[in-house]
Amino acid sequence: MKKNIVLIGMPGVGKSTVGVILAKLLGCKFIDTDLIIQEQEKKLLKDIIAERGVDGFVETENSILSRFDAENSVIATGGSVVYGKEAMKNLADNGVVVYLKLDYKKLRYRLGNIKNRGVVIRDGQSLSGLYKERVPLYEKYADIIIDENGCNVEKTVSKIMAEIYDHL
């Protein structure tokens, strides 16, 4: 495998969980971009958001990921990565972008309390509003869309494996 597999989607869709399993099956590295950001900034995501606000966090994420370089990796991104054009261009230029899609009702059930997850959401914005704002961006950047509705982790991984070989 030469290219990366870049997983995008809302928080709670299983990007990290699916990513680890995919990396094992493909014999490549697993990278979580949230951890890359925390490592470079030497702060937790929630602290970056508290200090710089949502826009400041998005700028930081875009800046770091627009310069990020990896190969032969499965990359799980933060849900807000699609706000950064330069970051998405870099990730797409070096990999196959896979959107893990889940219906809003199932997502809301999985997420529970979003405040505890460090979700990049503006004050006063609802999860529903965030979902409606982001879905068109995920669809815009995706090379492959994987419908996760009715899927467990293994089935999601199987769907990705069946699709990616045409793109690598």
C-alpha cells in the first residue's frame, strides 16, 4: 500500500476504532490526527479550544495538517478537519478519503453528552445544526462514502476493505 487511507466523519462514527483495525489488517501504521495536534501544541484539544475558541482551533488544526506528512498509514481525523481547505488538500493528495456516514439519530445516540467528547461546536449550536453543516463537506471531500447504518465495526471494516483496493 503506497497511499494513506484518511477517515473523515462526525465524532462518534468510529474513525479511530475502525482505523486501528484497518491498519492491522493492511499491515500499516495508524495515526490519530487529534493526538498529532495535542503533541505539537503540548495541550489537550479541549484546552486549545478553551484558549483559542473554535475558529482558533480550526486554524491550528488546518495549519498542522496542511504540513502533515505520512505514508502507508490509516489516518483518523478529527470531525472538524473538513473546515481546513489546505489540510484536506494535503490529506487528499496523499491518500484515499473515506467518509464514514451515519444517520443523525444513530449518531446522537452514540455520542451521548458531546461536551465530554471535546467536539468542535460553537456556543449555541446544536448537534443537529453541526451535522447539517458538516455532512455536505464530508461528501465533498470523500473519494469513498461508507454507509455505517446497521453496521457493527467488523462490517464497516469489511465495507471499506471491499472499496479501497480500486482507489489505492
